[in-house]
Amino acid sequence: ASPGGMASAQTPLGTFLIARTGTASVSVLTAVCTHEGCTVTGSSMSAFVCACHGSAFSTSGWVVMGPANRPLQQFNAQLTDGVVTFTA
Ligand code: FES
């Protein structure tokens, strides 16, 4: 819940990656890896990590380590009174 925190959330629409990027900001990304479609579930050193082949993505979804070569889709998100809302 504090800035720098990272989590995944399972919803009726699928699994999403959430990063608290600031005191009043969050980033919400799809958890579907752009390499071969595995669900990204891990995190390490401020990056989301796909366990299938090791791709890593920044909290903005950009590839920081391949083999993936396309960013994760990012959704418009807001943090209000501790509640994350986003449009998928
Ligand atoms: Fe994620 Fe290959 S499916 S790294």
C-alpha cells in the first residue's frame, strides 16, 4: 500500500499488476506477458517478472529484460482514498 509497493490482483476481468508509483498515483498493467502469454506473477527489484522465460517489465510496463520485446498494456488508473480504480 505504500509507494514502491507492487501486487497482482485477480478480478472477474482477469489478472492485473498494480504498482504504487507515488503517494497519490498507481500504475495498472495487464498481467498477460507479451512474450508468449503467460501470466506475470512475480516481482523483483521494482520490476514485474514473468516466471515462464524471465522477461521483466517496469512499473510502467516497459520491457527491462527480454525475451519479451513489447510493453505490457497499461490502463488509466486512479488512487482515491486508498481505492484503486481503472478502466480496462
Ligand atoms: Fe513471459 Fe515468455 S511468456 S517471458
